[in-house]
Amino acid sequence: MLGWITWGAAVVCLLYYAAITIYAGFSVSCSWFWLLAAAFLGMCSWGIRYGHFHPKKLPLWLPVSAATFSAAAFIIFCVVEVLVFMGAAAADAPGLDYVIVLGARVHPDGISNSLKQRLDKAVEYSQENPGTVFILSGGQGDDEPVAEAQAMYDYMVYNGVSEARLVMETMSASTVENLAYSKVLIDRLEQEKRAAASGGNTPLISGPFLEVEEKPLQIGVLTSNYHVFRARRIGEKWGLKGIRGISARSDILLFPHLCVRECAAILKDQLMGNM
């Protein structure tokens, strides 16, 4: 029975690879994973059936090692995916001071569907929260006609968001850099606000007094639903304490692939100390 289950899973992986390739082309990042998964599951199915019919020809350590590795990988995957789904389901926090909008690919003929979903969510949030400033974060890749932040700026202005509420960050090339550079930019904007507010004037009250601490900034990060958990964790690592997540929709057909890819990205960033 287990052999047939793994064989069926291999077939599902192959069919899903074919589906996303037909739907989105060969440009889907890491789509080869599904071919690799199909090959691995197919080998497991063959090994299970071979061991069933020839139990004395396989050394005991081989099936035990394969079962242990598969079980450990499955448990880790499930735990990480629960975190991903929890991030995706987070409710929007209203009245944030700043929202960092993470960039996504810009094609020669326009923005990608992923970026459009994020920007549509940003426009919606801007209408409901008129006091929020948006940090549009994303540099220009080798195959992109303009910086992602510039494309995001043009889209939001076209859709009625005031230019005064938009700030571009055009240097970043990864999620880590998105959050790190945006943190620096927010700190600089706050310093300029404090300098403008003080204006060099002397205080009207002299003598001993209690200094009221500044209200902590309320900052959010807006990205695709599967990406929210990792973006928040990276933001906290770079000093954006209490950063809130704002979840934009992603493509339904590609969502399983994006979640699997995100699992690998989370594990990589965790190992590298980025989150």
C-alpha cells in the first residue's frame, strides 16, 4: 500500500509541474523541484516494492535511513508551513505610521501579477488609512527595465495615492536588503521630522520637568501572503520591533509551489542568521 501511495504522490508532482509550466511558462522559479520530488518519490516507491518482494536483499540500514530522513523532512516541512499559513492569515493592522511594500519582478511589458496584487493591496490600505506613509522597496534587476520601486511608485500614483505619501528605496536586491534599507530610510525620515519640528526654538517651560517618551512607531510590511512570516521575522532581526504583517493575495494555482519554495527560503535564512 505504501508503495502505491508514494507512486501516486510522484504522479501528482509530475502533473503539478506540467500544470504550472503550461500556466506560467518555464520562468517559474525553482519549478524543477517538482521533477526532483517526483523522481525521489518514484525511487522510494520502487524501493518499497523491491523490499517487499526481496526482503533479504536490502540491508536493514537502507530502509531505516530512508524512512528516518523522510519522516524528519516531512515534520520540518509541516512545522514551517504552519508558520507560513499563520503569517498569511494575519489580520491587517490599521493606522500604521509606515508600511514597507516589498517589490517583485517587473517585466519589460509591465509589472508581474505578484507585484500587482501587492500594489492593489497597498492602494486599498492607503484609502482606509490616509495617514500612512509607504516605503516602496525594490531595486532594478539585470532583466528589469526599471527599478521595482519606481514601477511601484508609478502604479500607486496612477491609482490615486498622493506622491507625498510615497518614498522609494531603490537599492535592495533581496528580502533582507528590503527590510534593512527600509529601516535606515525610516530612521532618516524620522530624524528629519524631529529636526523640522524643533526648528531651533527654545522650550517655553524652564526648570525641572519630566520628558515624555516618544510614541513608538507602528510599522508594517506588505507582501504576498506566503511571504509575510519570513518578512516579519527578518524585519524584527533588523530592529523593526513589533512589525506587523499585511497580506496580499497570490496566484491560487502557484500558491502550493510558492509555499514549498518559501519553506526552503525560511530554512536558508534561519541558517544564515537573517531571521
